[in-house]
Amino acid sequence: MGRLADTVLEGGGEVIGVMPRGLFRGEVVHSSLTQLIEVGSMHERKAMMGNLADGFIALPGGFGTFEELFEVLCWSQIGLHGKAIGLLNVEDFYTPLYEFIVHASKGGFIHENHVGLCLMHDNPAELIERMTSFVHPGDLNKWAELEKE
């Protein structure tokens, strides 16, 4: 994340960090952030980042990345936001995950309309283009077995 922040700053962009106070002891805080917002918990951090974001891009990562990705997907699914969600599919990193989402949809666990909430591309510019033109489908029925009102 530090390299990404440096690149954005070098390009004239702004970088806002959101970090729980308790993590400062074990985490290195980027020293050149445009703004650092301190919050009380990880839950507050995610809510704040969700409010600040125009969209969400998941880079290859681990459990924390997956957890945050699925949280914003769930928020989109239930209508808490209509922001674009992208997977930067570096070296096919997210291909198995996306295939699993499709598999879960075919099994009836994820509504087929919700698969399209997650955009994926291996080229950053193409991913951003897809995200820029994303239109949230709106009134999604989370539960496939219920009739739409």
C-alpha cells in the first residue's frame, strides 16, 4: 500500500489514511499522507473508508483484503451503496475467486444478478474504465427464492 500511496502522491493525487488508534503501535503509518484520520476501531475504519470512497478496487491480497472485498460486495447487494467494485486480476490472481462466485451463483447461493456487482480486469486502465461506466442495477432482490415486489 505504501508504494501505491507514493505513486498517487507523485502523480499529484491525494491519499487519505484511515487507521484505528490501537494499530499505530504495530503498524507503520505513511509519513506523507494528505490526511490521516484516526478512528476507534476496525469497524469505524471500514465505515469511514466506505464513506470516503468513490469505488473500491481489490489488489491481490490476503484475508484482510478478502474480508473487506466481501463486505463492500454485501453492502452493495443489500443496497447500502451503489459504488463500483473492481478486482485487479494481476497474473490471474482473482480468476479462481471469481469462478467460485459464479459457482456459488449457479448453486443458488448468490443471486445471478449479484455476480455483476464485481468487475474484474487485468489491466488497471481498463478496470477503471469499467468502473467509471458501472451502473448499479438498483433494486436487487438478495434472496432468489423471494418474488420481487
